[in-house]
Amino acid sequence: MAGAGQGQEASVGSPAPKKKGLATVDTLRVGCVAMVMKDGGYRRAEILSIKETKSGRQFYCNFDNFNKRLDEWVPTSRIDFTREVEWPNPEKPKDAKKSGQAAKKSTTAPKKGQKRPTAATRETSVASEGGTPRPWTEFPGSQKQSPGSPDEKLTLGLDLDATPGVEDDDAMDVDGAVASAVSAKAEPQEHFSREEEIEKLRTGGSMTQNQAEISRIRNISKVQFGKYDLYPWYFSPYPEIFTQEDLLYICEFCLCYYGDFKSFTRHRQKCTLQHPPGNEIYRDDYVSFFEIDGRRQRTWCRNLCLLSKMFLDHKTLYYDVDPFLFYVMTTRDDKGCHLIGYFSKEKESADGYNVACILTLPQFQRKGYGRLLIQFSYELSKIEGKLGSPEKPLSDLGLLSYRQYWTENLVEKLLEENAKGAKCSIEQLSNYLAMTPTDVESTLQALKMQVYHKGEHKIVLPTHLIKRHEAMKEKQKTKPKRAIDPARIQWKPPVFTASTRTWGW
């Protein structure tokens, strides 16, 4: 289907039979399934939300068999009111007697010998459907790679002593498309109304608390960011007044946001910032990297979080950015340094993560910038003398970006070792690439490169991966791939006191 995202697209609405009938602009309500114009034809779409804007009433539609990243706000002119709509079934009344008994049970004291349950924080990860949405103009398709012949393989020895165990709950077995996003921790889900949820998002710390309710509704329709018009993919907790605007203006240097063009124009005449407010620690012919302390530049970093949340589905962000360092990648011209993407990093990570959140803005995706961000994070880990890993669990989008990077580097190192006639263990690969042994092994297993043969574990390199690697190297002779030059990095691992690496309440 033209324009449909790849992945787990589902039919809209409930499978239960519904009443049908004609609707008007005033009677169409949330839960109805109507025929809405999209890509030159009318398609079934479920109404998820309704809002009043300056240009009139708009309906937030989830289209049948379309990736949810392609949900959008549509005006009434795109809805066919001459066809019948499917009305939502009325909610069944709750049994007050049963709910009362359940409440009574929950308040009873535990029996002797039993422990009282505790509320522990848990990690959440809402599975995003695969497929990269259209960034700002059109939806690019993607092609699946055909596997190589299983019989033609290059065998390398594997040191069993260096093989670590793989965590059972390691969420690295999902599939998706190439983009950048990393999940984080959230509190246990509570149940409250939509109005209470929105208020919590604006006044509390977490940007995502009731994901099933809020993350489905995109509140900003369109953003002007520099010379680009961006179409957000997900909800971002900007102040409610901006949801009534048809276009949100964001300054591409200081990231301040405005609802009307006059205010934005006055700001641009006064804004003197021409690059991210931090230290430039890397520069080459393509890009520059700036290191920004969330404690010193709170407003700028919070605005960066708001901007990035529009393109991250299940990312949990905190308004207090003090515990994080932000490494921002920019491109330069005569007007200044323009934001391409960034990754954040905890000042002190108990789990040894070298990336907490990573994002390439949509207008720069599929151009190799995501790989530069990943490579830069590992180059910093090498300078620190540590093994790095992105925060788990990875989203479907972030997973393939990382797995592509891991695969390229692992294949190249294995080919080098094979040319020398040397054996290569997982521990050696881990130390050379600054990757954790778990990431190395999970990648080998996902690519079916780790097998048990004739009484010993071996790493096998399929021929199709070798050919793909050789084709990539051949292509780089005419069109060199952008890469980070470690010699150009001017950076020393920062040292923080206890007060500078924690939340500044």
C-alpha cells in the first residue's frame, strides 16, 4: 500500500460489530471510524482526538493498516461525510459490587509469614512499529536484505573462556527500521484521566507516564525549524496553548519556541546565539561536536528534550537535566552551526552506559549522521578506557542503527584477524571496539555467526556479509563514507563532584 509504514500495522477500531450511520462535523466524536482522504484516496481512519485551532476544528486520525507514525491531524475538508461512519460501542458499566470487593481485598493485611509487596520502579518500552516515517516531504520505502548461502562461510576460532552469558531480558531481538532512539526508565503506570495526565506531564518530571493514552495523540501538527518544515511523529509536552497553533516556530540556535510569526521574528532579530552553548570538542570538514552540561545550560537542554520528544515514541525524559551531558552534532555555514542530532550521556552511569538518548533530526536521516553519532560515543569510551553500551532496552529504531554499526565493525575486525590467520575471541573483539561482551555476543547470535561445530564454539562469517562488506569498501573509493577522526577530538573525561552529577532540587 502506498505510503504505508512497514511493521506491525493493525486495523483501526474494535473488531466487534458497530452501529453505522451518517455523521456531521458536530456529531463526529472520538472512537468513530470514518473515511478520510490520504495519499489521493479515502481510507478508513479512527478518530483518536479532536481539537479546535485557529484554522478550525481538526481530527487526529489513525489510518487503517498504516504505521502509527503516519497518524495526523486532518481538517474537516478531508473527511467524507456522505458515507456512513462506524460509531463506537457504548462502554459497559462497571460492577460496583465487584469493584468494592476488590478494593476491600487490596486493603487487607498480609498473613503471617508473607511479605508486604513494594512498589518498585520498572523499565517500560512500548513497542514501536517498524518503518521510518516520512521526515518532512515524502515517505521513503525500505528493502529487505536477502540472506546469503548458509553453506559458504568463513570459519574463525572462538575462545570459550571469553564468552559471557546473555541476559534473558535483553531486549535486542526486535526488528524495525533505521533511525535513532533509546528508551529510559519510568515509574509504574497509574490510572488517571486524560486531563490529569496532561497536567502531570507539564508539572511533573516525567514526560511519559501513561503511555497508552498520551503517546497515541500528537499534539503539535507542524514545526518550522530553520529552513525546514518538520512534521512531528509523537506527543511532546509543550505548553497547551501551542497545541492550538497550526505552526510552531522553533529557533534553530537557542531552541526557544513561539506560536506566532511576529513574536518569532522579533526573537530572531535579538537572538545572538550561533552555535550550541557549550565547548566545541571536535571539528572536521563535515561536522562539529559540542559538549553541553545539563546543569549549566538547563533551559537549552530542556528545550532540546522537548524537540527530541516529538520524534521519540517511548522515551521518558526528565525536566531536570542536571545529571546528563549532551553531545550535539552540528553542520556549519556562514550563518552558524545548525543542529543535526545529539546523544545524551549520564555523568555517572551505574550500568556503564555511554548513551542515554540518541536522535538524528528527520531532515538529516538516511545520510550517515546517525552512524557518526554512534561512532563518536564509542570514541569517547575509548578515551575513557571503558567499554560502552547504549542504555537498554533499545527501541526498534535504535536497535537497527546500532546493529548496523556493530555488524560493520565486527565484520571488518574478523576479516583482519582471518587475514593474519589468528583466532579471535569475544573478549578481544570487545576490547578492540570498546563494545561490551554482551553487545558483541548478541550481535553475533542475531546474525547467526556463533555456532557449535565439532565439539567447540566458533564464529562463522557468512559469505553474503563478506560480499556486502567488500561492496561497501568498493563504493567508498568513489564516495567516501563520513567517519570520525579520533585525532581531531579535543576532550578529556570530565570529573564531577557529588553535587554536580545529581539532580539539583
